[in-house]
Amino acid sequence: MASKASAVWTGSLKEGKGTISTATGVLSNANYSFATRFEGADSGTTPEELIAAAHASCFSMALGAQLGGAGLTPDEIKTEAAVTLAKTDGGFAITKIALTSTAKVPNATQEQFDKAAADAKAGCPISKLFANNTQIDLDAKLV
């Protein structure tokens, strides 16, 4: 299965603007710009915000799968991802992704949860995408 999205950019880097759309229509001409990406403007998205959403959702699903494999069914898994874009010697790069997750899992022991969380981090396809070139931190709590 291939997921599809498209982006259109017009103009120069600083003064230009773009839109992002997904084949499913979840995003339809969502705005992005230099100002949203580098200056903190709040009227649009950024590629890093989209990666954060992808990683948070991927990790939550992977954690649910790991817990299910251990015979546990979570009531709820909440994950936030913070993607850091920084200037490096080689130009701008995603240097860190911080995952913060809380899960309500009836009958889970701390040991079962910790193993499931570590395995989810290692097995999530988005984690795998960044594993060899980006620091990925995980703060997972059983609540």
C-alpha cells in the first residue's frame, strides 16, 4: 500500500508559499511557508509538524500492537511527538524526535509495559525511518 500526498510551492524561499494535500482529503491545500517553518507563524503547517503527527500515531499503534501481543488491551494510549529541526554542519536536519506517551492498560505490569514501549519504539516504521540518523527519545508512562 502506498500513501500519497502532494505539495505545491510558488515563489522564493522567504516570500513564497505552498500548500499540502493528501489523497484521502484529510489535508486539502493546507498552507505552509518559510514563516511557519522558521519564524513561528501560526497560520499553517510545517513538514516537521506532519512528521510529528505521523510518528505519534505510528508509535501509538505500534504500542497497541505490542500490548495486544502480550494479551493486554489498552483503554487509551496518548502520544505526543516533538520534532526538532536544527542547523548542522551539513545544513538543516531533523536532529531529534521526542516521544512522550501515556497509556492506560488494565492488568499490565510495569515490566510488560516497558518492554512493549521499547519494542514499539524499535518496531514503529516511522522510528525505523529515522533510527540511524536522528536521536529518538521516549518517555512512556503507564497510568
